Amino acid sequence: MAETTTAADVQAFSTPETSAGYLAVLTALTTGIMHLYLTPGAFEAAGTVGGVLFILNGTGFVGGTVLYLSNYWRRELFVVTALYAFASILAMFMIHGWTIDSLLYRNGSIAQWAILTKSAESILIGCSLYLYSDS
């Protein structure tokens, strides 16, 4: 007898199939949560526009992670993810300047949060492109 499935049997979310998928989730959540955590400082340093952009960026990474783990994810969204992470990196350089010092230093001290988030976004770009080519 054939097994039938109902809508209740279909899972809305699933875990990644590869280690690259897990790494993508880790890096996206890292940068998303860090942007949300750093939002008060963004409001203080860059005003309302900067703070709102930080909230939107953090929400985008966290929301993208939820979408990736859902049944609504499609292969083409890996490219969108890579472009989104790349745009986030470019935005930081556009705001703070086009030198390596703008990544490493803020007001004369090491910018560990910028290094952490931009490193996570760089890894996310690699994971996304790998997952796109592998799927």
C-alpha cells in the first residue's frame, strides 16, 4: 500500500545538508546578531539613518538564515546571499573610507567588531558560491 503524506507531515524547516551549509548559517547569524547588537553605537555614531541601516542589515542576515533553513529556499538565492554579503562589506568601506585602516581601526583602536563581521561576511560569500555550484 502506498504511503500518503499530509500537509502536517511536511516539515517547514530542515537542517543544512553539508558542512558548508552549517558554516553559512554560523557566519550569517554571527554577522546578523553582531549588527543588531551594535545598533545603539550605530545610532550614536551615524545618526538615525546609520542605526536604521544597521537594523535592516542585521535583520536581513538573520531573516536570510531563517529562509535558508525553510522549504522556501531556492538555489538562486545563494547568489543573492553572496551579493548581499558583498554589498555589506562595500557599504562599510563607503562609510569609513577605502583603506585597510578603515577596516582595522576606529578612533585609534582595533575595530574587533568590524573585523569579526566582515570576516564572517567574506566566509559567507565563499560558502554561498560553493553551495550554489554544488547544488
